[in-house]
Amino acid sequence: MPATMEVVCTDDSCELDMFEMHYTYDMPDDVELAAFSCPYCGGTDCLDEIEL
């Protein structure tokens, strides 16, 4: 099964609580969270992975 990642936006002015990214099998193994931006506020340095 492809990997998933739960992410929280830590920007105080952003209204997004959290979101989950679902990867496909074609996603390179070396892709990190820094490659993505918040879908609501557009921030890149405010994303943190939620570790379960």
C-alpha cells in the first residue's frame, strides 16, 4: 500500500487544522515534507508531520 503522511500547519493565521497526503507508488522515496506547501495558506516552512 502506498505511504500516507498526516500533516499539520503551524501558522497561527492559517485556518487549516490538518490534512493527509496519500502518495502513489510512483512517488520517489527521497521526497520530504519540505517539497510541499500548505493547501490553504501556501506556507512551506510551517508544515509539520504528525507522528503517531
